[in-house]
Amino acid sequence: MKQSIKNNIGQIFLIVFSVFLGLYLNNRVEDVKDKKEASKLLSKIKSELNENKKLLDSWVPYHGEIIKSLDSLSSSEIFIKDFKKDKSEIYNAFNRGTIMSDMPAADTWDIAKSHPIILNFEYDELLSLSKIYNQQKFTYESIPKLIELMLSNEFNSEENAQKNLHLFKDKLRDVYSREIQLINYYNNAEKILKYESK
């Protein structure tokens, strides 16, 4: 009888141990799988940041040139007179013919934010990414408003031309200063996320 009880207790112990071991191993396999997925996702985000930084490296000097050109043109009475007749005169300040054709992307980050795998990122990585993408959003949210201002009938009206020109220039200057801050965020992210821009 004692031997039978010992055998039963031993079998129960083995069953319980096997269940716990199976659960533990299953959790470990899931953790490894999640870390691999998080690593892939982070790699895609780094690639997106790299492309965004290249784009910014192209736009920042150009926006600086536009501001300088507008500073010069807005102090010219001839330009103001011509601008009041034809708002397309403002394009004399744009050697590419546009303020911006492409904006930095946030698609990979938007996907990552809604995925539970993001919990496998380090806190410093998440903080850095959040700062970058928020700054990116705030930097370029006024671009559509600038374009809207340019396209409005009031943009070069007799009574508003000079005021709107200064408003346009100030808003673009704000974008430019935010872009410079964004470049600093990209540079800090390279150190935190341990990658180099190509």
C-alpha cells in the first residue's frame, strides 16, 4: 500500500513537473520569437529613419535658401508691385518650383505603435522614436497651410500682399527651425538605436 502511494505521488509529481516544464519552454520559445520580430521591426524603423534623414538633408538647405530669397524679395518695392499683380512671382524664390514634394514617412512607426511587439523595445529606444516622430509631425503639419495660403485669392491682394508675404516667410522659418531640431533628434537616435545613416 505504501509503495503504491509513493508511486502515485511520484507519477503526479512527474505530470505536474512536465506541465510546468512544457509551459516554461513554450514561454521561452514565444519570448525568443517576439524578440526576433521586435528586432525586425526596429530594423525597418531604422531604415525609415535613414530615408527620412536623407530627405531632410535635402530640404533643410533648400528651405534656408527660400527664406533668404524671400527676405531679399520682400524688401524690394518692384517685387511687391509685381507680386500684387501676379502671385506666381513668389516662385522666383523657389529654385525647385515647390516648397516640398516629399515629406518624411511615418508608416513603419505607425504600424509599430499598434503592435504589442513594441513592448520588447528598450525604453530609451521608444523615447527617442517617439520624440522623432512627434517632432516630424509638428514640423510638417504647417506645410499644407502654407500651400493653402499661397493658393488663396487673398494671398497677393492689394491690402494683404505684404502682410501675407511676411506671414508665409515666418511660417516657413518656423518649419526650417523645427527641421534643424529634427536633424538633432535623428543624430541622437543613431547613437541610441546604434545604427549609422547611409
